[in-house]
Amino acid sequence: MLIWFKSAWPWLLGAVNLAAAAAATVHAVLWKRDSRAVIGWVGLIWLAPIAGALAYFCFGVNRIQRKAVSLRLQEAWTHRHEIRLRRSDLKHLDRLEHAYPNLVGLVNLGQRLTGLPVLPGNRVRPLVNGDETYPAMLRAIGEARHSVSLSSYIFDNDPVGTMFIDALSAARQRGVAVRVLIDHVGSRYSRPSMVHRMKRAGIRVAAFLPSRVPPFVRYANLRSHRKILVVDGRTGFTGGTNIREGHWLGRNPKYPVQCLHFRVEGPVVAHMQEAFAVDWAFADGESLRGEEWFPDLAPVGPVFARGIPDGPDEDFETLLDTMLGALSTATVRADIVTPYFLPDAALIHALNTAALRGVRVDIILPPRNNLPPIQWASTAQFWQLLEKGCRIYLTPPPFDHSKLMVVDGVWSLIGSTNWDPRSLRLNFEYNIECYDETLGARLEAIVESKRAAAHEVTLAEVDGRPMPIRLRDGLARLLMPYL
């Protein structure tokens, strides 16, 4: 038997490799949307025996059907989706449609992508850096009477994280229902994990997609990058700000980071709560129901808004389609602020087409990224945009983590998404599209303050980089799908 095995094991190993490679190839050909991804994976599968197929089944297969887990729970949610238009809303909407007829198609696009209506009567207030964001969030938690739902990618074990734990603990002790969801990989940015600290404090907390194996092996790309806080189902906060001391610039942190967050009130808060409820049902199994989570929401402001959940499951590329649609409707200007800028060919084409139509396209980025390979790959793409008329600005330190898009001073996109493949294809993100001139003007003022202090990149500057640097950046760009 032993002699037989010694002579047969190469054949057995070859058969296993052939079966695994064939299965992985069939799956990639049938289910991968991007033909370039199919070619890349199939090449790896066959050129790297066993390891290629193993890598595909670890990294290339999306095993998540998040919404399917919680669909059976949704009939218990008591909030209503129908639009309740006041007379003032009708007048405001009619004026917007006459002043910006190009936006009518964008409203329809969002409806078909998300199944959610644009809701009137919202108030959206920008919060700059943790200096404005954290006191407002902590105050809202401190005033909570019924419920607090909090989702964050990073929740650091530092002085700011401790402030939030204390506020959440105090709310729980007052009888408030508190639910906290932290991404499993994000919870490992500091030690000990805040998930463990919250459990010890009696706070009901769950980790999104926990895994016993190293995070770079299983579900490394399927992270919840969302930042959502909803208090009493009425007051919401969302944007790009994680919970960590670095965002609170007034505390002089060791690694300061600029960012932008938003306080949201009005009917669209129900969209935020629903996004959290789906994630919570997936992670914890509990259905959040009743008035304490989904109260009736009266109109409080002039902003028309809609939540846009995005992720590598049923919501795949919802946000990408929204961004492409917004760029196609731009007539005067499109302002983009993002820390990570690795647009795919479709986004580059849309940006360039807008610029060639005469739209002023301004892209505002940090000059030095906290992840150097992303900066190199991003710089390698600058020439494609600059030669068509897009403008690129690099803001001074500290590192700017803000995420924002404003079109024609009336449509704005706020939330957690970066302009890179990880956000647009691999992570769960949450954003809100807003229609309002006053809000658009406030956001354009924020963009203008960043642009006024920034350095404008020129095509000559990009072309003048030394050849070794250009080669390094070009090679980094080849890794773009994985950055």
C-alpha cells in the first residue's frame, strides 16, 4: 500500500489540482462581472497549481447575501416609505425641477437603483472634524430617551473611544436600548478591542463578519465601512469620521486627520435606521422594530434626500452608478473631495467627458497619503484627467479624510465612500444624496476653503517626474484592484 501511494500521490495531487482549478474557473467565468478580473483569476488559477484555486476561493468568492438574512424581518418595521409632501415642498420641488431639469433623471435613477424615494423635509448640517462631530454625537447620545444605534468601521480604544463607551453605558443605565456594530477588522486597529470592552460594560455589541482566521485571509475585502449613528430614530449622523482621537484636532493628537461628518434630521433618518437594521439583523439576528426605532418623522427642513446603501451583495455598484449618473447631469461644476482616489476606467471617462463638455471638474486630494502605494497608483492616473481638462488640487496637512461630491451647487453626496475599488466594489458603504441649494452652497464653501489653500497639479509637473518614480507609480497602478 505504501509503495502504491508513493507512486500514485503525484497523480492524486494532479487530479485534485485539476478539479479545483476547473471548479474555480467555471465559477469565475459564470459569476465575475469584470472580464479583466476573470482573465486575471483564471491565469492565477492555472499558473499557480493548488495555490491559485485556493486564493480564488478565499478572496474571489462573495459568500454574503446580507439582505436575504433579514428580509423576513422587514415586515415588522413600522416606518413608511411614501412621500408626504407639504405645500411648501411641492413649491420647492417645482422650482428645483424648473431651475435644474437635468436633475429629474438623477432622481429617477436613484429610485430605480435603491427602491427608495427621495424624501422631503430634511435638515443636514455639516460638522467639520471631530472637534464639531464628537461633541454633537455625544450630546445626542446623552439626550437619548429610547434607542441608540451606532455603526462604525473603526472604534479605537483611546480617550475618544472611552468617551463614547461612557456615554453609551450611561444611556443603557437610563433604560435606553443601545446597539453597537463595529467591523471586525476595524475593531483590531487598537488593543484591547472595544468589542470586548463594550461587552464587559454590558453594552449590546456585535462585530461585523467576525473570523477566527487572520483578517487578511477570510472576508478581507468585505468590510463594513459605514459610519451611522441614529438616536431615538429621529436624529442621525453619518459621513467619513471614525471614532478615534486623531480626528479631534483640538486635542493635538499624534496623528491628526481632517474629516467631514453630518448631522441629519427628518424623514431620511428612517433610511439610515433601516440600513443599520439590515446590518444588525445580519450580524446579531435581532429585528429592530417598533416606535423606539422607527417613529413617525415630521418634516423639519428644506432638503430633499435619499439614503444610498452600497455593498458587494444585492446593493453592488449602486453608488458607482449614482456617481456616473451625477457626472452625466453636471452642467456647470463638479467638486470631488476624497482621501483615496483610484477611479476605474468608467469613472475616468465620465470625469473627462464632463470636463470636455465645459463642466469645471475639481478633484481635491491629500498630497501625501497614509498608504503610499495608493498615492503612487493615484498619481499614475493624473495625466489621464489633466490632459482632458480636469483640475487636481493637493491640500496641505493634516491628512484630509473627507468624502464629498457636489454637482452644480444643488446635488450633493455625503457619506463614507472613497473613490477607489475597495469602497466602490468590496466594502459595505452608506451615503445620502441631497437636493438643496442652501446646503450645496455651504458645502461648496467648504470645498473652496480647501481649494484656496491647496496646490494645483499641472500636467507638466506630472510628466516631469523622474523615470524611476513614474515606473514605481505605474507598477503600483497595476495593483489598483487590490488597493
